[in-house]
Amino acid sequence: MASSSKEYSIEKIRNIALIGHGGSGKTTLTEALLYTAGTLNRMGKVEEGSTVSDYHPDEIERRISINGSLVNCDWQGGYKCNILDTPGYSDFTGEVISALRVADTAVVLLKAVEGTEVGTEIVWGYTKRYETPTVFLVNKLDNENADFDNAVASARNRFGHDVTLVQFPANEGLVFDSIVDVLKMKMYKFNRDGSGKAVESDIPAELKEKAASLHEELIEKIAETDEELMNKFFEEGTLKDADLQKGLRLALNTRKIFPVFCASASMNIGMAGLLDFLISYGPSPKDRGAVKAIDLAKKQEIQVTPDLSALPSLFVFKTVSEQHVGELSFFRVCSGAVTPGLDLTNESNGKVERLGQLFTMNGKERKDIGKLVAGDIGAVVKLKDTHTNNTLSSKTFPVTYPSIEFPEPVIRMAIASRAKGDEDRIATGLHSLHEEDPTFLVQVDGQLHQTVIAGQGELHLLIVTKRLKEKYGVDVDLNEPKIPYKEAIKATVASSEYKHKKQSGGRGQFGHVYLKIEPRPRGSGFEFVDAIVGGVVPGRFVPAVEKGVIETMQRGVIAGCEVVDVRVTLFDGSYHTVDSDEHSFKIAGSMAFKKGFLEGRPVLLEPINEVEVVVPEEYMGDVMGDISGRRGKISGMETEGPFQKIKAIVPMSELHKYSTILRSMTQGRGVYRTRFSHYDELPREQVEKVIAAAEKAKVEAE
């Protein structure tokens, strides 16, 4: 696979992220662009598992993108396009966010039949977060029911009237082969053999009026974005080519215009026009300007420009562990230039890293490169201690760039080893997989004696456990995680007394305490008060009483769950000069607490999550009914274009595998986000079930 390893200036680099709903054709578009640019000599197919960017066995097997992929091509003999192909499936949304963090332009793919979908909505939100210049591409115009106008209308309805046509199809559906370009005012008729070759001609008479009106609309839109251009437009009634070019570049870069293009990636129709536009009007890293950073020496925010003469710094946006290669760190150079053998400091941990071989990437194909300049994207292998979100910079230029903010997990599963003695390997493997994919989280819950893994969906966790087996040779089972219930009381117990007394040959045991136990406001934790007066319990035994209380709280009283939000006051007691010791008072404290807790109207608390569900309107009734059936309470609703956002609070125990249930309820068009909100009292009928399950587990353990 040929790819130029020549050097490019900052002005001649374009960093492009392909984003969109699952199945919109991003991977096929990547193939078509590489083929059109001459990087490939034949186009691979997703169905055959032969594409450059979907090369991982999981992707080939499932025929979907799971990892973000970096490819590059040379266009117009001197421009380098770094293309980031991202997954559309919401389980792998972290890959989209990290690609947009380093891209200068986003191409949002819309399907010609479905138009704007929930996944489109989500990726659009990410472009807003990063203020990424954005282009829309209506793909699959060769599909039987393709409807370009409807797809554009759905985008305008959702993303506003700055969505502006630069092209429209002269025909669509099964006969699609011609595109009218309203910027160039020409028509392009493509060969239907996948060669990407087209014949340029004048616009046919029947489409001239439509094209002229859209050309006018485009000029007006560009003029509106700049006062100087607006004045020229009013004076002359149009804009000169030079003004038009300058205005369009500026409007795209400042998100005042979102141009729309046409394509059929699978038939290789429309690629050259898209590449031409991205080169002519898409921003270079220089056009995107300075980026925010923290100067660690001065402890202040600074602006770093992508300047070749500056000291070098880079940001790692992705880490991949490849068999036979080791860890590959994908990075964007933020300032200066980097070369193999360069020593840089990892500003997150202070360690010095020497850059080994540097690569430009085309999927799994690596090509050595001697230098990468500011604004360019590449990869380096075998850094000792550097991970996603780390900044590497020159010793005399200590800066850090803002971290990528990854979404909260939507699914949790408990992981259990199938074989004894695999625990260490599992822990190592899980840690390494988290370093590769920060949207995958691991939590060892000592309270519940479980290792819980969390991610963006059921498929996400299945892929992770499959990789755990392939790379680390460990087999695991995924189970429903235990719910971290808590125990608390509702009433104050003014006095709970316990006397621990034991006499059995030799020295006895004696500890005697009176405790007051009170409920505290939810979330305020535990407080121990020593209110002993006159030394009735010697000071040296007080910590033992507290220890006894804390140990009992950790073990739980009614259902083996941690006790929270209580104040325990030790206010009286007695001791024996010979038989009293710490152990006796620890037991007395523990038993007095247990006895008093049972008198204080004990309750079980369950974790409650905030949930946001975004669905097309037609599924709203079903989703709301389902939430109510999960003991959820709807707290609000908002319209988001053609979608409804439902906000609710739902008990955590009712959300197991909810992402999968929602997906099947809405034919894959609903998505949700969740996060912990607070603890609330568990209803009586549920309490009995939890206590019974705890008793059963206790018996089984014995």
C-alpha cells in the first residue's frame, strides 16, 4: 500500500473525521477516498472483510467498525489528508469523541433514505463541543428509496438553516450517476463501474433554474457571515470568485455554514469533488488557530499555536495494543516537530519518554516517517508509560492539553473467573484494556466482593471480554452485578446497652457501654461522638468501641449491606480494672450498636440513577410506559428536533441491560445515558426479597 512519506507543510495538512449513525457508510467512504486518491489500487468491501480501516478480527466478523482507524492519502500532489474513520454504533462512542478531539473538519454522513437519525444527533453534539467545522454528505443515493430532499430537510429541521447545499443529485435511486455542483455551476456524470471517473458538462436546461437559485442562495449565505462581504454583495449583487472563496473558507471554519454534498461511496461516486472541497475550503491546522493548554511552570492557561519553529509538544488521543507490535500511541503534534530519538517528558507523570520509530498509518499498515510537524497525526510504538489523554512535551516547554471527556458508562456487569488462580492475570488484562479504551471502566468493590466492569453497551463488554481471552488467555463469566444497597435507621434510639462479660479460667473479659444512635441526613456519613464524663469508660478503650461499631456497620445488620448516615454517641458504661481490655470493649460496642440499630426502625436504601433517554417521537409512549414499569419517575421531557428527550429517575436495580432492551424496543433508534443520583428508601416488598437473598447467600457461603 503506497503512501507518501514526504514532508508536508502545516498549511497543506487536512485532518478529517468521518462520523455518523451506524451503517451510514463511513468505512466504505474511507475506501473510496483512498482509492480515488490512488493510495489503494482496488476498493475493499465491508462484507468481505477486506477494507483498510476495519481490519480487526472482531470488525471483520461483525461487519461493523469497533475501533477508530487512521488512514492518510495525498491529494492534488501536495496535500496530506489524515482521515479518521469512526464507529457509528453507540457502544463505541468514545472512539468518535477522541477522533473529533484531533480533527479539524468533520464529515457527517446521512443515509439518503433515513436522513437524520439518533446517532447523527449524538455526533452533531460532539462537533458542537469541539466547535469542529462540519460538512454533511448524503450517502447511498443509489439506494432504491433514496430521497435527497427529505434527508436535507431532516438535517435542516434538526441542525438549522446554515445547512446549505453545495451539490444536489441530478438523478437518484437505482439510476444515480450525476451530481450538480452549485458552487462550480457544473454537472458531473460518473461511470457506474466504481472507477470514480466523471465527465464534466454544463447543467442541463431542466435543472438550470434550480441550480441558479441554489447558487444564489449559497452566495447570499456566504455574504451573510461577514460584514465586509455583505456590503460588497449589496453593492454588486454577487461576489467575485476570490471573495467567494475567502468567505466560504471563513464561514466553514467558524461554523456559520454547513455545506451538503452527494455521494454513493459503494459506487465511488462523488469522491473527487468532496476531496477538492476539503482541500480548497476545509481548514488546515493553522486555520484552526491556537489551542488551549496549561503552562505547568507558570500554572496558568496559555494559547499554543501550531508553529513549526516552536518547542515540540504532542497529545496522545488513542492507545492500541497490537499483538507482535506492542502498544501503539496515536498522537497529534500540537507544536514544533517530532523526530525519532527525541526525548520528551510525559507531563502527567513526569517520566521521560524517548520516541522510537514514528509512523503514518493506513489501518494496520505502518509506514516509517522521519518527521511529523505541528498539526499532523501519527503513531509511535512502545512508549514506556504513556496512555490516552497524556501530553508529551519538551523539558523546557512543560504544558498539558485538555483531556478528552469520555461519557459515563450505561451498563455494568460483574466479572468472575472460570478458573482459580487467574485473578492476577484478569486484573492485569482489565487494567491494560482500560488504558486502551477509557470508556471501559473497572471497579473492585470490596463491600460486595465483586469486580464490576462498566461500558457503553452489552456489545462493548462482550468485545472487551473476548479480547481478555485472546490476549491474556483467561476465560470469564459476566453476571448481573450485586446492587450496593445500604442500611440506615429512621428513628433515634436514646439508649442501647450491652455488657460483654466472660469468665473462663485465668483472666476474664469485661466491657460495658451505653450508645445513643441517631439517623443523619442522607449522604452525610458516619459520626462517632465520645461523650464519656468522669472516666466511666477509660479513654484508651474508646477507640475500641468505635472500631467495633465501624466493623458492624461494614458488615451490615439486617441484610449484610453497609450501614450509612448514623451518629453514634458513647455516653456511659463501666469497666473492670483487671478484666477490661480493648477486645472486650470492641465486642460491647459492636453488640450495643447491632441491638440499637434493630430498634431504630431500620430501612434499606437503594441507589437511584438519573436517566436521559433520546428516542424518535413514535416510541415515546412505549419508553415512558417501560420506565414506569421499572419503578421510575419521569422528571421532565424536552423536544430535540424530531426526537424526544425523556428525563427520569430510576432505581439502579431496574436498569440491568437496559441499553439492550431500549435498543430492541426502538429498533436501534433510542439511546440513553445514566449516572448515579442518590440513595432512597427501598419499598417494603422489595426489602423482604433482598433480606431473603442475603440469608440464602450466607447459608450457601457456610
